[in-house]
Amino acid sequence: MTKYANKTCYKCGIILPQPEMNQIQISEDAGHSTSIFGNTNKKAWGGVRFYTRKKNVWVRKKCNGSTSLGIIGLILFFTIILLFFI
Ligand SMILES: [Zn+2]
């Protein structure tokens, strides 16, 4: 039996085996760099360039995102707390 590697969902942080996940590509802000490419023959924007870079992340196939899951968790948490005081 093959054991799959666990992947962390980019949106909600849930860790599941790879078959439960989809890999997607996002652009993330990589900040700026100063003359990293060091090509002085070409015109540069004052030697500072801003750019984004592509990044592969894993997202759960039935992911609801972190917001709804967080709210449901919060409601459940307070419901359980309340039940102790009734
Ligand atoms: Zn998720």
C-alpha cells in the first residue's frame, strides 16, 4: 500500500494526504530586489525592480476556505461552553 505525502491546505491549513488535495499556482509578491540580475548593459529602473513570482500551493478539493470554517468552529466552541453553564 502506497503511503501518500501529507500536504497542507493553503487556504485553511488542514493537513491531508496528497490525493485529497489539488495543486494550484498563485502569484505572490516577492518584494523587490536591487540589481540582482546585474545586467548593466540594459536599462533598469534605477536598479530596483518589483516583481511577483509564481508559487505552487496545495488546496483541499472541497475547501471552504478559512473564514467559514473558523466561524463554524467558533460557534461550536461557544455552544459547548454555554452547555456547561445551563
Ligand atoms: Zn482548505
